[in-house]
Amino acid sequence: MTAAPEIPAELPPAGAPPAVPRPAGAPLAVPRPAGAPPAGAPSGPASSGAAGLTREWQLPFPLDARLSLSVHRRGGGDPAYAVDPTGAVWRTCSTPDGPATLRVRSRPIPASAGTLGGAPAGTLGGAPAVTFDHASAGVCSDTLVTAQAWGPGAAWLLDHLPAQLGCQDDRSGFTARDPVVRELMRRHEDLRIGRSERVFEALAPAVLEQKVVSREAHRAWRFLLVKFGEPAPGPAPAGMRVCPPPRVWARIPSWDWHRAGVEGVRSRTIITAAEVAGRLEEILDMSAADADRRLQSVPGIGPWTSAEIRQRAAGDPDAVSVGDYNLPKAVGWTLAGRITDDAGMLELLAPYVGHRYRVTRLVELGGASPPRRGPRMSVRDYRAF
């Protein structure tokens, strides 16, 4: 969701990208014998070659890679995100090692009895414990994740993919306190909150979405990536681009911001953030409160933008997008059957402190919306000014 005023809108999807077959010799999923690497650890060293790097993970809980990564999609024509006919997700990323392209797919497989590969269920090869309860959720499957990556940052991207998918998401303390949330949990038991660990890549599109309708923000994002982003490495779908690094954003001339339909306030915010991007990346190792303060120290970044960044880059399960145009209405209508403002939304979410973003995400995925009345906001076009 975007900041007030925000009306969701979609752009026509890009052309269907080609499916990528499994590279010759790539391993098939097989049960892991006792003593095998811990669950969630890569099935072996990354294979490489013309097909890029390939890894597989077997996770002892349900996970939908497409659902986890969909928060990074900025409209139907996003040059940095695509889904191919097989259901695999393609994403590009500007990693610390350089640009990279990712193709990832997940599928359920029969669940193991209590443990997988000699590791206790709920652990991920030395990563922080992941809490889940198969019995209470009615879940009966594990998940096989297969990923390929290309480009100088391919290894970095695969190393950090489990975090992006939400494998480090700690759901301890999250309990449904009303039937509506319980039902949403049941319908989306494979939802996990991931962290991209790329702060500026979450910041730039979040600022573009400030106080505009979705179509306007998505149009600007697409224009700027096509013009200033480099082509995606590897056999990516046609037209995919990598988000430019901060130094490129800082040098975008005023006339190209204007052509993108971005007025001076938003462009100055992104340029200012690009100049201190290194300091902003440090929020990944901070507490939520300290990360929020660091982000809001940048002129033009307020509570809504800070929350949107922390949700995606840091996987903060409690970051509420206060100031959103649609979110309070959706939360109020879903949980209480009435339209609420920000204060009313926070009151309804109070029992879920620590997991308030998780609840709003569930509402976005399956909640109800109040009837629409009155005219919609029109798309502003700063290019005509």
C-alpha cells in the first residue's frame, strides 16, 4: 500500500517471459538421510556454469516463494520483478558484489516426521530458530526451494535468499485473538516475512509512492529503471533492469525526474538518501526503534516511508504503515466491521504488538474492504507542469 492518498491500480503486465529449464545434471529432490546437512542449508556447494549458480533448500515448513517476494513487486510492469509461466519468480538486485538476477521457485513436498536431515524441525542450518506448529496449522508438507542466479552478485544473492524468503521470520508470540485473524492465518499459513537486506532498493520506490496513486508511482519507477538501470544479467525475461546503485540516483538530472513525473520533494528526498546510503544500510543491525530514527533523520522520510522500508529490507514484523490512505479502512472493516482512521487501526492492532505488520499483511491478502463511495483520485502528471 502507498501513502495518502493512494488508490491501487495495475498496469498491463509485461510480455510472458520464457521458462528456464533445469540445467543438465542439476540435482533432483531426494529424501535426506540422517547426518545430512541441516534443514534449510543449501543442498550442496552452488553449482555454476553457463546456467549461473544453482542451489536448493529443503525447509521443514510451508513457504510460498512467490507470496514472500511479492511485496517487492511495484506494479504489473515492474522491470525488476517478473513471474514466468511456470510460476517461478524473477528478481533483480544491486548487491554489494554487483548486479544479479534471481530465479526462484518453491513447491510442497511430503513432510518428514519431526526432523529433516538430522536437524530438529524449526531450525535452519545454524540460522535463528523459526517457530511454527504443523499440528495447530493443519500443515502436512515441507517445501523445496530451487534457485538460480546470474551476474557478479549471484553468490551474494543466493547466500541471502533464505532471509529474503522469510526463513529467519520468528513468529513466536503471535497468537490469533479473534476468529477473523485465525481464519486469515489458516488461509495463508505459508506467509513469512522476509528481509531483502537492501535498504536503498526498498527506499527509492517507497519514496516514489509517497502521497500519489499507485499508477503514478509505478510509472515513475519503470521510467527511471529503464533509463538508468543496467540490463539484468543472465537469461532474464526481456526488458528486466537492475535498480541503479545510490551513486547513480544521486546524479539523475532534474529534467529526467520531471520526465518521470516526480516533483522536487520526492526527487530531493531520494537524492539526499542516496548521499548517505551507507549509513542507512546500517539499520539492518539496529533495533526497530533505532532503525526508525535513523531513517526519519533523512528530510522527506516520515513514519509511513520508514515502515515501508523496514518491512521489506529488515523484515520488521511490527512496522505499521501509519499514514496510509487505504490500510486503516481495510483493517477496521476486516477486524471490526467499520471504517477507522490511523488511531482506530492502531487500537485494533494493539493486541498484536510485535506482529502488527504481520496482521496488516494478512488483511491485505485476504481481508475485506469497505464499499467505495465518491470519485476516485485522478492520476497527476507532473510532466505537464
